[in-house]
Amino acid sequence: PHPERPLTLAERSDRGLRNHPQTRAAWQAARAAAATVGIELADYSVQASGALSYLRARQITQVGVLQPLIERVTPSLSLTYTLFDFGARASQLEAARFNLLAANLTQNRTLQSVVFNVEQAYYALLGAQGLVRSGEISLRNAETTLEATERRRQSGLATIGDVFRAETAVAQAKLTLQQSQGLVSQARGRLASTVGIPGTARFTLAPVPEAVPTGAL
């Protein structure tokens, strides 16, 4: 998608499921377990093995008489079927099926874990961005208060202590804003990692809707 287009949580989750290495590893493990079941089922089938040999030769004599060319084709086919194995095939097949069930459950758990991590990082980034917007407003308010306090002091309505307190509030607002901006960078990197994209990738998030459609849910 275009980096400037806001992405929803569903789009982020879909990207994470497609790109995250854990989901690919879990899917391949499930496929391998399913193949193992097929291998164990093959023991219940008739095993056939065949061979075909071809011989083309001419006997050499010392009397100078030309011997006829000999060509021989020898096919062979053997069929093998196990009638009784004291339950070995059944136990191996049952173990393979349980391994397949475990692989499928592991895959489902991996998918849930990836989606959960994407959701956490998604909302953490939205929250950090909200803190930045709030910090910017607080900084502007603190700077406005400082200007007003300095004017009041020039008019004799405020003391130097009031100015110092207003300057401290501005410095504190700047510090809080910088901390919030750092949280945004951390949350953005974490979301990129959970989705499986480079940490330097550019992307924007769609805002959380103000009204949740509970009726549709």
C-alpha cells in the first residue's frame, strides 16, 4: 500500500500474518506433519516393485564363425503386503495424527499470538501519538502562560517567582513532549517488527473511530 494512505488494524494484522516468519514456520510444520500422516498411511497399501533388464550380446569365437546377436528382455514384478504387524502400523499412524493435531493447534496459537502482538503495537502507537498531540497542546498552553506571566510581571502584577514557575512548567512540558516522541519511535519500530517490515518503513495509521458500531458486531 501507499505509505501515505492510513492503514487500519485489519490491514496491519493481515500484513503481519503474511510476512511474519513465525506464521510461515508454523504453516510449514503443519504441512510436514500432514505429509507424515500420508507416509504412515502408505504402509496399509500394497507395495509394488518392478525391474526391467535388457541384454544385447554377441559371442566371440576363435574359429571365425559369426555368432548370432542375442537380445534378451527380462521383466520382474513383486508385490508385498503386510498382513499382520502386531499393531505397529496402527500405533505409528495414530502418533502421526496426534502430531498433526498438535501442529495445527500450534499454528493456530501462532496466528493468534501474531495478531495479538500486532494489535498491542497498533494501539500502543496510536496511544503514543495521542500523547504527542496532548504534549504539544500542553507546551503551547505553558508557553502562553509564561508570556502572560512575564507581561504581568512587567506590569507589577506578578513576581519573579511566578515567572520561574512558568518557565519550569514550559521546561517540563518540553521534556514530556520529547519523552512522548521517543515512545512514538519505539512503538513504530515495534509495530514494524511485528508486521514483518523494515523498521525504517514509512506508514500511517487510521485513527480509531469515535463511535464503535456495536450493532454490527
